[in-house]
Amino acid sequence: MDADSFGFLDAGARRELRRACFKAVCIPGYQVPYASREMPIARGFGTGGLQITLSLLTPEDTLKVIDQGADDSVNAVNLRRFLLATCPGVSATTRTGEATVIQTRHRVPETALRSGQIMVYQVPYPDPLQIVEPSESRRRRMHAEGDYARLWVRLYEDLVRFREVAISNRYPARVHGRYVIDPSPIPRWDLPKLHRSAALHLFGAGREKKVYAVPPWTVVEPLAFSDVPFQVEAFRRADGGRHACTRCGADDSYLDEIPLPGGGRRWQCNDQDHCDGRLAARSPAGAAP
Amino acid sequence: MIDHAGEPQPILDAAGLTRIHGRGCPDCLALTGDGPGTNICPRCRSVVALAGVSFRLWPGEILGVMGESGSGKSSLARLLHLDDRATAGQAWWRGEDDDGSALRLDLAATDGWRARWLRDRRLGMVHQNPHLGLNFAVSAGGNIAERLLCAGEGSFAAVRRRALGLLARTEVPRGRVDHKPGQFSGGMQQRVQIARALAPQPSLLLLDEVTTGLDCSVQARILDLILEIQRETGVAMVVVTHDLGVVRLLAGRTLVMRHGRVVESGLTDQILEDPQHPYTQQLVSAAL
């Protein structure tokens, strides 16, 4: 089968997207413009990631789609249904280890990614400089000249005002010592997973018509002062200990805080597959309840 | 700056700097200037902002650039700060590279990376309008931090310490380091601009009408501050102004500009006491 004519996208669109992805891989972190197509979902609902996934999929692929760590949320289910309906032969899975292409909205799976896997991110705002410089032409010049001082000033201002960096997600990171990227709204917890990752990470912004990439084994460094190191979420209890997942007991994963109807809160793994996997490994029957 | 033969070398050596806004024509320079009394070419309507400006600036020297509005003073400052490109001519800057080795660069022909490096580490600019020189969305300390971070400083504590030190040096109360420039008076905004410009310890500081719009007592304090800083740091300065009092107080030598040309240059005292060019005579007599 001709790899350029498969699935929802026409051959021209698929070729163009693949070329954009190749260029993005060749220049890690550089935002490659492309002609974002109309999709049967609205802009802002993951059209960038969807187009990349559509350009990559072949009948041999196994697909996983997650939204905020969950395989069964509305966005994930609808995207998966659409991809399976338009790409015949592609199989779906919820297991991170089995997938060859993982389309994600705002999380990186807890399970370590392996070589050969491709992560596809849905990106709302591809440019990390957007929060400090409204003019796109000036932002392009700043990227070209490696001028990221205003992002550093943002960290400085946070440290002065709050005594810590108050960026919870979209934390800017320098890729391969050159371009600074917006790693999509993944939490700070996930950023170290991009550093020297075995998998290829592709970021697609459909509304902004940009693709960028973190190739396998690439150095990804969060912006941080030498004397104020980058920190991930601690999930600390009042007594100083760490919250654990009430379902699987994990105390080394990214947790969701869930308010209870009668008051109080409980904590649960955000990555559904990871939590299910731990439960299955613990239960005698080998299956998640 | 001493060369191998032991001769002092200028920090800046400009020769024939020309800037024409518009498509230009072969007759632009001939049909504009002091004789025709205009800097707009009657043939192609291009604006000759600078024509053949040449001067030398020595280490630790303050050079005044004087003239009426539209004479090309600010255009010259913009060229020297690499905010604009010369149409013709050269401006050789001498200094040190990051590794301390001697470096000689033509400011009129630097590539983007070198221009950014020079602006970040070797040049400083204080604008007449604080909105051009300061980021009003971040604090005074943040404005200074931006320059330090551009110059490669990576420690938060060091950035903070240096920002406080620079603000104290420019007589901005330390307690206001986290206030935004919009909360400051005009004179204090200029002092924050000076602190910001000095942050990377530049070898050349460009001052574009820094006291314009300030009242007399604030002007005097700013000028005293500039002189003190120059004596302490030995930074070379180009002071662009239309105010004869400013050049008299600050500058050892002065260029007088009109229609984009240097019509007279020399020691400031000589120019102010014994002006030779009719335009300079007119300027001096108007001030008196």
C-alpha cells in the first residue's frame, strides 16, 4: 500500500505533514509551519495532534489515545473512535507498553516509553514566548537569536513574588541546548520524562499551524536558575509525607486530587493505565477490579 | 584600549556612516544637506537621515552629539546601538570577546548573532522615552535582571544582588526594587533605565536625550549621576542632546549635526565659545 494514501488525510496533506515532522526532528524544538487542514472536530480540540497521528498511522500500528491520563474521557474516546473508523487495520489499546503511537492531551504516561514509540501531543499554544511577547514577528526574531531572557525574567519575578516558580504546566524547556519549547500543558511532573527519552515526541498545534519535535535521546532541560533548581509537584501531606493513590497505593506517580461529597479529599493516580497495571499485578487473578 | 605598538586605539571609529530611508538615487547626497537646506531628496523623495558621518570615540571619553530635531542625532544613536542598519559606511568597534581576546567589529556589517551579543554584553542605551527602554510589565529589578540574564548570569541570588546594587548606585531606593516602572516618577524611570543599561558593564553607553522632559533639579541630579558613573566605570559615552547645557557639562568633544551631516566638530568649550559654522553660531546664540 502507498504510505501516502491511507486514512482520513489525502496523500498531499499526509506527505506535507510527514515532511514537516521530519524537519522538526532534524531541528529539535524548532516550530515548523504547516498547512493545517480542516478536521471534523473544532480547532482547539486536538486538531494538531490528530493531523500528526493521521499522517503517521499505518495498518500495522497500535494506537493509544489519552486525555489527562484517562483512556475513557470524552475527548480521548471520540478521537480514538474517529481514528479507528478512518484508518482501517489500525488496532487500539489502553496499555502504554503495547502502543506504537500514543496521542495525548496534557500527560506523558507514567510507564517508561521505549524506543520505536511515538508520542503525539495536542498543543494549544506552541510558542513559549507568547506569554511575554505578543508580536509574532518579534518572537521569531527572539527564537532566531536565542533571546529567552524574558522567560528567565518571568522565573525571576515568580521567585521574587512567591519565593518559588509558579508555573504549574507549560513549563518552558530548552531542547538540545538551542530552542526553548512550550511542552504543551503537561504538568511539571512530566517534563523530566522528555529528557533523553527513548521515544520520539511530536507536538502539533492545529490552530497555530505549527509542528515541533523532541527526537529520541535528546537533552531537554527545564529553564531554571543555577541556585534555584527545577522542582516537580511534591504532593505533600500536612505532616510532610507524600500522598499515595487510594486505589493502587502508588506514591511515585502524578496524582489527582478528588473532592469527596461529604467533605475531605482523596488522591488517585492520574494515569489510568498505570494504576490499572499496578492493581492487576497485585490482585491474585491478575486483573484490575 | 592599547594596540600592539602601544598606541591608544579608539573604541569606536566611524567613517562615512550613511543612512537613507527610501529607495535612494545617485543624487541623494548631492541634492541634500546644508547647501540645499533639506535632507529630503527632491528627485526620489528619500530621506537622508545620515550622510558621511565620521568620528572617533576614545575609551573613557564622553562625546556630545548636538543638533535640532531631525538633524540625525537619534538616527546615529540607533545605528550605533544596532537598532538600524547603515546604508553605507563603517563603524569599527574595538573591545574584548567573551574569552578576553581583542575583538574588532564593524557595527554596520554585523550578523544577527553578533549584533545580539553586542547589544547584550557590550552596548548600553538610555532612551528619551522610558517606554522604549523599560518593560513596564515587570518590576525595576526584573528590568535589570533581563539585561543580566541576557549577558549570561545564571544565579538568581547574584542577579538579585546586582539589581539591588545597581538601583542603589543610581539612587533608586532599594525598597522599590520590586515596584513596576509605571509607579515611578519620570526622573526615577530614567535612573532605572541607566541602571539597566549599566547592568552588563558595557564598554559603550549611548544616551539619547536622557534629560529631556525632566525638571531642572531632576536634570541636574541625572547629569551628576552620569558623570559620577563615567568616572567610576570609565565607560565611553555618546550623549545625544539638543541641550547645550548638557553637552557643556558632560562632553569633552562635540559633533554638531544638521540635515544628517556633521557641520562642526571639536572640543566642546571651543565649539560653544567660538563656533565657526553659521548654524552652530545660531544654536549658541539662541541658547544665550
